[in-house]
Amino acid sequence: MCHCRNCKKRTGSAFGWSTYFADDQITGTAGDVAVYAIDGANPQQRWFCRNCGSTLFWKMASLPRHTGVAGGCFADNPLGAPSATVANDGRCAWVGLPGDWRTSL
């Protein structure tokens, strides 16, 4: 889970739930997708569904050889429970997390 402003804006929520794969683990994409580029301190590209607008996956300058995938994209085969949390300085005070979670990656 990520509590940075970028993930909050990407999801429209209090945090982002995602997983990252090495680029060589990505075997392909399907469907009608479009890309949106974001400049700034951590430039990135976000691919989204042209039909519904959902963010599907992204690339960030800070993780150049990895692709992030939104947790909600795994609806048919859900991801396991999160076990790490990052950008905790942006975490909403009301978001409680288990004490055994890693607080950085």
C-alpha cells in the first residue's frame, strides 16, 4: 500500500493498493488501452482502459525496470493481503495498519 499523493490521486482513495513486476515478467496486455504521461519529481506513464477509465498499470522513473499493476485488476484471481506500506508520511491518520507490516521496500 502506498500513501503518497500520486497514488491517492491515481486511485481517488486514501491510498494505492498495487504490486510490481519485473518488466521481463510482463507477458503482454490486452484490450483498448491508452497512456497518460505525468511529469514531475518522479515522472511516470499510466496506462488505462479506454472503455471504463480504470488505471491498469504504470511505469515510474524511480523503478525503471518494473511495472506497477493496480490491485483491483486482479478481480478474478485476487492478490493476497498487502504486507508492506510506503510513503507513510502521507498516510491518513484514520488508516490503521497491522503492526507486522514492513514500512518500506
